[in-house]
Amino acid sequence: MGDKATQRPGPMRVAGIPGPGGSGGPQGRTIERAKDARGALRRLMPYLRPYRGALVGATLAAALGTAMALAAPFLMGRAIDQLSKKDLGALLVPVLLMLAAYGLSAAAQLVQGVVITRISQKAMRALRGDLFGHLQTLPLRFFDTSAQGELMSRLTNDMDAINRVLTHNATQIFTGILTLAGILGIIFFLSPWLAAGSMLSFPLMIGLVGIVGRKTRTVFRSYQERLGRLNAVLEETYSGQRVVLSFGQEQDVMARFDRANEAVRATGVKAMTLALVVMPMMGILSNLNVAILCGLGGWLAIRGMVSIGTIAAFISYSRRFAEPLRQLGNLYNQVQGALAGAERIFQLMDTRPDRIDAPRSTAFSRVAGEVDIDNICFSYKPGVPVLRDISLHVRPGQRIALVGPTGAGKTTLVNLLSRFYEIDSGTIRIDGVDIRSVSRDSLRRQLGVVLQHSFLFSESVMENIRYGRLDASDEDVFAAARLAHADGFIRRLPKGYGTLLSERGQSLSEGQRQLLSIARAILADPAILVLDEATSSVDTRTELAIQKALNELMRGRTSFVIAHRLSTITGADQVVVIDDGRVVEQGTHDQLLAREGVYRRLYQSQFRDRERLRGASEN
Amino acid sequence: MKSLPRLYRFLRPYRRQSIVALLMLLLMVAADLVIPRLTQRVIDQGIAAHNLPVVITTALYMVAASTLSVILALVNNALSVKAAVGFGTDLRSALMRKVQTFSFGNLDRLQTGHLIVRSTSDVNAVQIIVMLLLRIMTRAPIWAAGAIVLLVFTSPRLAVIMAVFVPLIVALVWIFARKAHRMYRLMQKRLDRLNTVLQENLAGIRVVKAFVRTVHEIGRFDEANTALMNRTMQVAQLMAVFLPLMLLVLNMAIVSAVWFGGKFAIAGEMSVGHVVAAINYLAFALFPILLLGSMLGPLSAADASAGRILEILDAEPRVRPAERPATPDTPKGRIVFEGVGFGYDGNGAEPVLCDVSFAAEPGETVAILGATGSGKSTLIHLIPRFYDVTAGRITFDGTDLRELDLGWLRRTVGVVLQEAVLFSGTVRDNICFGRRTASEEEIRTAARAAQAEDFIAALPKGYDTVIGQRGVTLSGGQRQRIAIARALLVQPKVLILDDATSALDIETEIRLQDALDRLIGVSQGTTTRFIVAQRISTVLLADRILLLDRGRVDAVGTHQELLDSNSLYRDIYRSQLGEPPGEETGRNG
């Protein structure tokens, strides 16, 4: 979870607030560094390149805006100097110039703001789009090995950090540096003597920002760590709340939470107090400077070496020195954080995509459904084989039941058919064609898959079923739902087929969700069907109905069924018993039963139940 | 701004810090406001009068005043941080404490993700506002007020300029803030939408790939992505226009002060020092308004957060603890349903259970069968009071459940839920979750009975193997077995298995079943069991089978009785044996 706070925009910064304190808090700022900041920056550049012209314009506008904003106090000093001359006409000139300077500054800032906003948002869209597009090409292995919740929040946070840097901070850095340089230039121009006086406090300010900044980063890192731990506790407790409740363990859980919560309080107070020290300290130095200026300036003024207007302008400029300095200090953290985020995003974009289709790959149009699996081996991790030397020959329209204990490799085997993973050796042929020589998309269109856990989208019921065939008419959807025996319950939903499924279909029961995913597969009308334990949590009577529908569906299609229940297996043309990654037995139900093997053992355990049932019914 | 003030009670423990912090602010403003006065003295009485001692003493006063202001700011910061962080910590704790009083009825309405957001970013948003309130938001109006008063004293005529600009600035801030608030909300919606699409593509990538829908998904994402870009642009452009515009208006006010003040000074009606001081006061008076305006955004965001937090804090626990809770000493485990009815949404919605009556004698095993959505899970969830009945009553050894101590009831009734949720920690920690004091022997016995011992032994560190968050490193079947061991360990008087074996393969399930059977044999007469199951074989040994059909009891009896008298049961039975269903099938479709 890390750092939720960064998702909300902090209070807007307003330039030129007088006095110490400043605004905004440092809460929830991620403090981290990119390993290769320059590299990350270089990768971000192409997203801005299309807007080179506009960027140059915005930069010029920012420079103009800063220059004009800096010119104003200088002009004000001039205006004040005119007062002693008792000449209203002479006052008019600097006043009009001030007006013009402020006007130009505002216009330039506006133009720069609007242009930068447009550019950065377009760049962000492109970056998000590229990332998403890349995610789509990643192999399943990638999704198997990364925790999705974490990945998701990381992506959201990282994108947000980059967005902020592009939209605000980049300009702030530019104008900040420009302002500091401008102030130094102007004060030396105005009066080298007074400028030299100011030089006493400016280096102290810079040093202060550096030292406190470093210290703050250290404390904040430990704050972030504890916050992370607290979030982990929160997430786990809330997601396991039902278990907590069912065991009456509320007090225990509360104690665990309290420990993590208190730890956050302690470091939170320390980190935030420390972060807020900078600005008042800068205030002290800034005020010290003002006093020096007043004293020194007064002394010089009495000797006629500087004018009162110059002193006023000087004070005004030296007050402006602290703010950009502090801002730059803060920006350092934010930019580093964003670059670290960018680095992670580019790392993700560098993850190798799924093997691209073979150069001269053909496309399946409609296969008959003959499947030949020859001596295939597969492992997720090198050296840990999951499937060893499996061979299987299936004629079009045959029904294959895959049987075996959990972890035997049944699911892996059917995943290989869809080329979710690539086999290490051996071949899989459909209608005599090696599936590696056809395009992955055309292969997958031949296969209908009902997965172990029904996944639905947060769209309407209608759209979820239509996912199987995007151009299906409403009537087709209804028909598929009827075949899957889902029509009845769908029509009883508040808005029937138009009912929106909230977050991943939470509002439906597991059984109902399965019915929907079956309807989706029915609509897809595949030549080859894969049912991965899909019927396991639909209860018997519903399953009975589904069985009839599926029987209908499986007729004329090659089907691979992974089922728990022997009653669904007995009707299969071939039963394949898989154990520890090997085909240990293969044949019809009767053939296998005749052997003294694993299948017989499995069958007997079920058979014994039957005997029990029979016995019970005959009593 | 309705919700934020209601959270005031969480600031109350930090009232002392808060009041002192605000007092500091007041003094700080006073110190700050003295400085333009002193500047005026330097100019008029020092420089103009060529009086160096005045210049130097006044400069020292200025240093003193501003140093005081800075020290006050430091104290204010420290106190504000303490109060705000304390506020946030307590608020988070209150949320967690509240959630602990929730039953399933409350939890059904809340998604875990939302709960987490409320305890993290919502609390954070409110905490930031409290800190701003104590540090800046309160200071701004005092500052403005003080500056205005002093401006009027310094130059009543220049104060008129204020009278022109203040309403203008206030109006502008108001208009922009309202607009920004609305736009921000719309943008947030677009962001949520984008995140949903992304989330779904991470979680449902198999489906996307299996149906070859990459192009479709990229299109869906593009749509959400562009919509978000447009909204974000709107908000950011509004700000890009607002800030320069506001600064322009402020600066115009200052330029007019320079012009008119200059005119008065040239006419000899005001000293130069007075003009400079007046300009300073004008700036002091106007900037806080802008500052406040810029805080309206975060403020209304924080108010929305406070609203979401209050939604939880205000929620009525659906299951209330008994007023004078009974904790029977020697529970027997006799559970009786008397005309029980239940609906998830009180009125309107179709009731899930209707007029359910039956009795489970101590030590009996009751199996519950029925179609999807027939109310099986609901029925057993009523026993540990995960929900309360909406009609009739359930008694435990003759006492209404609602009169028993809730904690006692839940520790006496052991439940294995459909979805096995584990916690991070070791395997042992998880099994001991319900009874930390269990001995090693008891843990092993429970694990053995749950058929979990073999795979636990095969884990790298056995019982001390650390399993990841929510047990992701284990298979569904393994998690399920640990969950069963966890329930067995508390040696409940009443044990409920909610279709807990569906994630197991046949062999394991059979072994588990045997173990449970043996356990049943051992504990015969001591543990009352409710089993929700789909397989007839699972329920064969049950003393009583409860057949549910659309929330009603279709039949109660032993296997044999139901086989003889109930056609629905016969259908299920036949389908389990792989035989074609009878002609009378399909009352339920």
C-alpha cells in the first residue's frame, strides 16, 4: 500500500506568502531515490518530444513571467524614491511600468501553465497507454509471480508522482532557479554593499536546507516503513475480518493493530516536526537579514550611498530568497521519488513480452478439433519439471477427462493447449498443425475456456456474457444464458441483463458467477472446450442442469474436462490419470477400472461411497 | 462542510496542545504585524531624520520581533503536529475498533478495499487539514483582520483600496473553488474508472488472453485513459488560470496603493514611511485571503473523507451484544430453530430464509443440502450470530442466542468458512488463531484430523513455515485444511463446516471425511455439527438432513426417510450416482 497520501493533491502552493511558516505539510511524501535517475529521465523524454515547440514556448513564457515578477519590486523601489522628489509625473512612470510588469508576468504564467498542463496530460496518457499495452503482451508467468494488489498500488502511485513532477515541479524547479539567480543578480546590481551584507545569511540558508533536508529524509524513511507495516496490518485484518469475528478474536487483533498504530504516531510526530523546522529557521535567517539590511542600509542611506527605495526593494528581494530555496529543497525529494517511480514503470515496460508469433505463422480458421500431444515436457522453474513426457491423442469431438490429485499438472496441461505457457520440448498439434506455427490469437479463438475461478468484469451482465463474442446480438446472449441455465436468475436480478456487476461480481454467488462464465464460453462457440474444475462449487442440482447444457455444448467439440467427480468422468471417451506430472494411466473408464491402478483406487473411494449409499437405501 | 466538524471529538484529547498552538498563532501574528510599523520608524524617524541610533535600535527591535515570531512558529508547529498526528492515530484506532463490532451484515456492505482507504488516505486527508487548521488556516483570518485594522490606522484613505479589492478577491476565490471542487470530483471518478480497468486486467488476464480480447481491452483502457486526461486537463487548466489571475488582482491592489500612497506623500499628506508600511499591511491583508482560497480544495476533499469515515463510525452494528449476557458454564450444544426468517435487507427484498424450524440435539450431525442460493450458508451463519434472525428465534441449550455473550458464543461455535482466509505468520500461528494457549500436541492433533499434517511436514520449516499475506503461498486445498485445523483446535461445542471441502480433490476430501467421521465418532455426543455440503456421500452419516429449497425447509429427516419421501432428494441422489434424473426433476429448473 505504501503511500496513499500522495494520491491526493497537497494544498496548492501560493507564491509570496509573507512571514515564516509557509504552507503545506510534508505528510506522506515518499522519499526514495532512483538507481539511475539520468536513465529514467532519458526514458521519459520521448514522451515530451512531440511537444518540443510548445515546450520551448512554455519555457520562454516561464522565463518572462519570472523576470517580470522580479522586476516589480525593483520598480516599486524606484517609485518610492520618486516620493521625495514631489513630482507626480515622475511617479507615474514606475507605477505604469509596475502595472505592465505584473500584467505581463500574469499573462506569461497563464500561458505557461496552460501549455504545460496540456503537454503533461498528453504525455501521461501516452505513458499510461504504453504501459497498459505492454502489460497485455506480458506472459502469464509474469502475472503468476507478481502480487497484483501491490503492483496495482505501485502503478497508481508511481504514475501520480510522475504526473505531479511533470505538471508542477518541473516548472517550479526552472522558475525557482531562475528566481534565485535573478535575485542575486538584481541585488548586486542595486547595491554591492547591501548585497555583501545579505551574503552573510544566504549561505546559511542554503546550508540549513541541505542539512535539515538530509536529516528529514532519514526520519521520513523510517516513518514510511512503519506506515507500510501499519497498512499491511490494516489490509490483512480487514480482509480477514470475518475470520476474526468468527473466532471472537477482536481484542487480540486490536492489540496487534494498536502496536503498529502507536509506532506510526511516534515517528510521524518526529518526522513532521522536523520537516516543519526548516521554514521557521529560514525565517530567522531571513529576518536576521532584514535587520542587517535595515541597520546597514540605514547607515548607508544616511551617508547618501543608497536610497530608501533601494532598501525597500532589497528587503523585498531578500524575503523572496527563502521561498524558492525551500521549495527546491522539497522538490529534490519529489523529483527523486518520481524518477524512482518512472524507473519501476520502465522496468516493467522492459519485461520481456510473450514470445512473438513465429515469422510465417499461419492462422487457424475453424479446426475440427483433433489434438495430438507428443512427448511434451514443461516446467515453470528450470529444474522443477511440472509435466514430463506427456503424450495424448484426441480425435475430433472426443471428451477427455483429466483426473489426478491436486498439483498433478492437470491445469498446467490445459494451459499449454492455449499457449498460456510455452512447452519446453515436444509438440502439440491441432488438426495436424503444430500450434507454435499458428498465431496465438487464432489458436485461442479455437478454444473455449471456463476457468477454475470465474472472473467477471465490472460491466453489465449482458456485456459480461457478450465478452465471449463481441458481435453477438442480445438474442444470442439470451440464448447462451438460457443454455447455461443462467437466464432465470439473471432475470430475477434488479435490472436483469442490465445489472452492473460491482467490483469483480461480488454481488453474485460463486455458483451464479460460474453460470455466467459458462454462458460466456457457450457464446464463444469454440471448437475445443476446456473446463477447469468449473463445476465444483455449483451445487448438485444446478450442476445437473449445467451438465445437460454442457453435454449439449460438448457434442461435436473436443473437450478437456478437469473434474473432481467421477460421475462426470464416467461419460468421457478417454480418462487420463495424471500424477506427479506424468500420465500414469489412460483409457476408458472400464479399461482403467480393470487395471489395479491409481484410477481404480480413486474410483473405489468413490465406489465405496456408492456402496454406502446403496446400502443405506436398501436398509 | 458538514462532516469535518463532527470529528471534533477526536481533537478533544489534544485540546490543550491545540489551544496553546492557536495562542502561539495569535502572538505570532502580533509580532509579524509589528514589523511594518518598525520599518516605517526606520524610514521616517531614522533615515529621513538622519538619526543612526534610531535606525539601529529599531533594527534590533525588528530582529527581536521576528525572532519571537519564529520561536512561536516552532512551538506552534510542534504542538500542531502532535495534535494532528494524535488525532489521526486515534481516528484510525476508532475505525478499527468500530469495525470489530461489525457483523457480517455490516461487512457485506463494505468492500475491504474501501475500508483500507478509509483508514489510510481518508484519515490522512483529515489529519492534514487539522494540521493546516492549527498552523495556517486559523492564522490567515487573524492576520488579515490585524493587517486591516493597522492599515486603517496607518492610512484610512489607502484602506479604501482594500474595500474595493477584498470583495473582488473573495468572489473570485469562491467561484473558482466551487468550480474546482466539482471538476475534481469528476476527475476522481475518471481515475477510479481507469483503475478499475487496470485492476481487472491484472486480475483477469487469463480471461482476456483466453478470449483473445487484448485489442478490446486496449480500447476500453484508451477510452478511460482519454476521459481521465480530459478531466485532469480541465482541473489543471482551471488552476493554471486561477493562480496568475489571483496574483494579478493582488498586485493590482498593491500598485494602486503605491500610486495613491505616492500621491498623498507628494502632496505632503503622508510620510514615505507610512506609505511603505501601508503597502506592507495591504499585502498582509490580501495574501491570507488567497491562501484560504487555495485551501478550499483540500478542505472540501477532507470533508468528503470525513464523510466516508463517519459512514463507518456512525454505522449501527447489525448484531448487538446482549445487555445482560449469559455465559453458560457447561454448554451442551442443543440448537433449535423456531420459525426462523431472515432477509438481508430488512424489508422489500425477498427473504432468504422463511419459517425454518428444526432442532439439533447435542452431538448430532446436521447436514444441509440445497441448490445454489437456497440459503444454506445463510442458515448456518445465523448460529454464531454473523447475522441476526429477522423473524422467530434460535436457541442454544434453550437460551435465545441474543441473550448470550457474543464473544462466548463465537468461541463456543467453531466455523470453517467457504473461503479459507489465513493471516501472515507461521502455520502454527494460523492454527492457533482461535486459541493461543494450545499445546504442541493439540496443534498436531488438529492438523492431523484436518488432513493437513502431511503437507505441513513437507513445508520447508514445517509448522514454523511463514506463509505470505493471506496465505498466497499455499494452494486452495492447503489453505482450506489449515482453516479446518484452526476451527478444530478450539474444540468447539458446535462445529460448522460451510462447504469447506469444495477446494479439495477427491482423495483428500475422502481422507478428510474419514478423519472427520472418526472425529465424529470420538466426539459423539460432545460436538454438534452442521455441514453444508454438495455430495451426498458427505452427508450420509448425518443424523439429520435438512433439505432447503428457496429458503424453506423442503424436508428434514435421515437419508432413508428422505429417499423414501422426497423427490428433490431422490434427484440429487440419482445425479450423484451418475444416473439420469427422474421424470419429476426440475421444479427449480
